[in-house]
Amino acid sequence: HQPQLAAVLPNWQVSIQLQGWPTDLSGIIDHPTYRQHWPLLEALGDNPWERLAKDDAVMLSEQLARRLQVQLGDHLTLPTPTGPWSPRIVGIYADYGNPKGHVLVNINHLLRGWPQLTPNRFNLRIEPASIPAFVTALQARFTLDDSRIVDQARLKGWSTQVFERTFAATAALNSLTLCVAGVALFISLLTQSQSRLGQLAPLWALGVTRRHLMLLNLGQTWLLALLTLVLALPLGIALAWCLDTVINVQAFGWRLPLRVFPVQLLQLMGLALVATLLASAWPLYRLYRTQPADLLRTFAHEN
């Protein structure tokens, strides 16, 4: 007995084939650790872990559920040395990047089909401050190398650093893309505003004041920008939904949760409005400085 050990969680595993796909069947004991640290994408009822421990039930990875086209409440037929076993599916969990299917069962049910199975690894819950000394003692006692002991907290920290670096590059590319989009929007609106200046000459000739002409040009530019925002935002969200729900599922067999961030959308709208403001300022200044005769000559030249 080691006082620094909060829990010892043995794990049993056996490899099977489900519809030609290699699948790992993992057996676990009933322990609060799994309820606290194993999030489920879908669950049958309010106590899926209780069902897994007491009922004839299993949980499986999202990739496997999609590949086998099963859902919560269905019965999954598993081949065992003692004959087919058909437990009920009570939970589906994420297992990103795993090339195999994964099924989770209670060890009491697993040993009914494979009575000679022994644990292939042990998960130990230890206070972080006690990990170095415990690992050193464990290696000295059982002559284990570093490949046989995995510090999950350190591995998670290393993985988080890798993801942070990856998403830092992604954020830089996103900023560059937004800048290019803002410049494109600015040039497009500026070009259209410039082309409309000559068309205002007949209205000026009919007696419309310069102030009303400036308001008309400004209104056209801002109306076009607002229509673009109204159409672009739902189209972008729909495209993200399609990539996440259809393309990603077809390519990898799993999907990420789709989240809409209002703050980022407001920042995007702010960038678009700044581009619109800059694009509308120069034509208004030119209209303010241009004489009616110059506008008429521009109109006559265009026609």
C-alpha cells in the first residue's frame, strides 16, 4: 500500500473485429474517476455509468458508432469465445484520431466472455507533487524503463503546448485572411462609389443639392455593405456547419462541436464597417470638391 496513491484503476483489453474493422474492447472497474473525467457526447438516461456497471451495457467511440450505423439504445453484437454477446449501447464518447474502433465495458461483463484475461495496464491516480518520487521508486522496484510509465499530466501539458503553437499559426493566418478580405471589400466599395459619381450629374442638373447627393451616395455604399454582411454571416456559419457535419464526418468518422462566437462576429462586422467608412470617405470628398460641369463631362464620357 502506498499512501500517495488515491486510486488504482486496472484496465483489461482485447482486440476483436466488428464488420471487418479492428476494434479494442476495454474493460474497466466502476470508479468515480471515469464519471468525472470521461465526457460523453451522448448518453442514455441520467446515469449511463451506473448502467455500464450494473446492466448488460457498453459504451463506444463516435467513429465506431457512425461506421456501424448504431445509436443509443441499440444492441451491439460482439463476438466472444463463448458465443455472440449483444449488450445495449448506453453512451457514445469522442475518440479523436484513433484509427481503431473502441468499446468500453465493465470488467465483470468482459470476463464472462474472456475469463482468462488479465490486466494489460494500470492507471494510477497520484497527487502531482508525489509523482517524481513515486515513479523513481516504481522503476527501481520493478526495473521499468520510461516507455512503460506514462505521466498523463505531463503528456497532456506537452500536447497542449503543441496545440497552442499550432493554433497560434492558425490565428496569424486568420488575421492575414481578414486583412486581405478587408482590403478587398475596401477596393470593391471604393470602385463602385467612384463609378457612381458620374451618374449623379443628371440629378445635380435636375436641382438636387450637393448635400442630398452626398447622402444618396453614402446610403448606397452602406446599404450594399449591410446587405453583404446580412448574407455573408449566415452563409459562413452554414459553410462551417457543412464542413464540420458532412465533410469532416465523411473524411474522419467524427465531428467537432460547432460553436458560434458572437464577439468574433462583432469584430468581423467592425472590420467591415471600418472598410466601408474608408471606402465611402474618398468619393464623398471628391463629390464635395467636384464642380457640376466636371460631373457632366464625366457622365457624357461614360455614355
